[in-house]
Amino acid sequence: MKKLYIETFGCQMNVKDTEHIIGELSDIYTPTQNPKEADLIIINTCSVREKPVQKLFSELGALKKENPNAKFGVCGCTASHMGEEIIKRAPYVSFVLGARNVSRIKEAINKEKAVITDIDYDDTTYVFKNTRKNPYKDFVNIMVGCDKKCTFCIVPKTRGKELSIPMDLILKQVEELANDGVKEITLLGQNVNTYGKRFSVPHPKVDFTDLLREVSKIDGIERIRFTSPHPLHADDKFLDEFANNPKICKHIHFPLQSGSSEILKAMKRGYTKEWFLNRAEIIRQIPDVAISTDIIVGFPGESEEDFKDTLEVVEKVRFEQIFSFVYSPRPLTEAAEFPNQVPKDIAKKRLWQLQELHAQILEEISKEQIGKTYKVLVEEVGMGKSDNFFTVKLDKDPNLLGKIVDVKIEEANKHTLKGRVI
């Protein structure tokens, strides 16, 4: 068989798309970790921030030097928004396949200089082959696209309008995974808690909470995660299910973006600082829950007072994890045209302040973990994840692989806990 090398940039949805590509090509190509021996090299791209786009072309050039005889393809979000421009800048690229067109990978490979970037393409009823890397956990797509109009975000222009995958297909996939030994699944979508808003086929009326309840009924699945819910749609029904369903892991990624209501309005996020704090306060009532978030600093028009609002929310919520970035103007977005862009030096200083504050909070949080006992899914020898998503080092016993064990935490730092099985 021929050999396939794939590099993946970006989010968990891109990771899952890569697995789908590998599955679709499994009758022709076998994966390799060595680009020098590959017959086909694919870069699966991200375009949420500027850096991954720049990295695409530098990585393409480096790989072309390393393996000049390979066939090259570019997939993902950057493929969607740049299209044939990629081939103009890198003429050795044989095909470009958009993020909404993964099921058409063979079509792209078999047509020289193919550019397939239809963001209205519907493959929500297409059944992909499963090629997961981890025997004990997997990602499951529940929707494609995004209907939001966040002024900083290019995703709706690269992944198209939101469509939910029929519930019966999702449940069938989860049942198959459970029968194959998977114990933990992560439900994926741009805004998972708008699931059920729109299907491309006739479908009973359901919402994300309904889906969570049905997935939790499947024997063998012991843990359910999801990413990412939108704070605007975190209604009481959803939060009640999150709090009380024992199969749902008590970790939630809850993207703040900014703590300023004025900036949130300019971002078109649809909620206020007060709404976010109210939802976070409800979540914090759950024992040992962990909250992670995304924050953008230096968004156009952000004043010192706006930034202080962000710091205030961080101090009140005490996030266990923050993915923080300086605002990056993206093509095809409203905010890129806003006149009041924040100077990069000011934005970088604010990012440093935010990260310093969070480092102090993390130090306090890590100390609070010592003496606690967590249920940990052992994903590799001596390492696993707690229910609330801490990385935990534990006994190096191969017999524990794939098991969920109680671990008492004896040591902790900002990123990793260490304990013993009890």
C-alpha cells in the first residue's frame, strides 16, 4: 500500500476530520509518521488565528524539500477560505479540500488541481469509517457549521451554516464504539448546545440535553464529554443535566472571550458579563467541577476598563484552564475592518497580565487538589485524566490500562497531579 502523512493544525474537530480522512483512504494508503517515506502528504489546516495560516506555507515548503516526489494536498479551514490561492502560492499542491468537504477526499485526490470548497455541502448523513487512535476514548461529531456571527471569527465562512447530525446516526456510532471497548466519548460541535436547531432530513424535535440523556443510556459508555457549549445557550435545563447526570464528566469548556459587556456586544456574542457570571456561579455549585475558557485580549476598542472587567471575571470564576490570545484580524470578518484596532504592544502587555494572574490562581488551585480522590481513566501506562480533566500521574501498572480507578492526589503542580491508586 501507499503511505500517507498528515499534519493537523487547530481544534478537536480538525483532529476528527483527520481521522475521517485516514479512514476514507484506508484502502489505498496506510498512515506513516515519516514524511520522507510518504506518497501523499496532507496538511489539515486551521484559520482561526493568523499564525496557523503563516505556518501552512512554511510547513509546505519544508515538507516539499524533505520529500520532493510526494503528492501534496491541503485540507481544512484555510483550504475553505483561500481555495485556489493556495495552489497559486504553492504550485506543487495537487488538491485543496475545504473543511465542509471531508467525505469528498477521494474525489479530490483523483482530480489534478482539484479545489473543492463548498461550504454548503451536506455530509451530515454520511457514515465515516472509524480510525481512532485511542482504544478507550473517541470524538463523535454531532453537528457541522456555525450560525453565529461573532465579529472576530472566520469559522462560519469556512464551515458553513449549522446542521445537526441525525440523532439515530450519533447513537449508532456511540453504540459501535461502546461495543469496541470505548469508555469515554467527547461530543463535538462549534456550539454543541444549539444541537437540534436544524437538520437536513426530517427529524423529531430534540435539543442537546435530549441527546445527552440518550447517549448516557448506552451500556459501556462510562464518561461523556462535550465541546464547546455557547454561554448564551447554557439554559437551566442543560446545566441541570450537566450537574446531575453521573455519566457526564464535570468539566466544561465555557468560552468567555471577554469580560466586558461592551466588548462582548462588539463581538456579537449575545450575552453580557453578568449573564456569564450567573451561569458560572451555577456551574461552580457542582462539587469538584472544572471550568476552562477562551479569552481574546486587545479586541478592537478594548479600553483599560474593558480589560479590567476581563481580569475581574477571571478572579471571580477562577478558571482551571485558559486558552488566551492576542486578537488577530481575520479575513472575511467584521472586526478586521473596525477602525479602533488596539496596538500590538498594548495587547501583548495585557496578555502577559492575564497569564500572570491566571498562573497565581492555578498555583492556588493545584494546592487545593492535594488529599482529594479522583476517578481517573488510565489512558496510558502511568497516566490518565480525572473526571474534571486534570492530567494525573499514577502507578505504572499496565493492568490498569483502560480502567477507571480511584486515585488519591499526593502532589500537584499547575499542569499535572500525581497520586496513588486506592
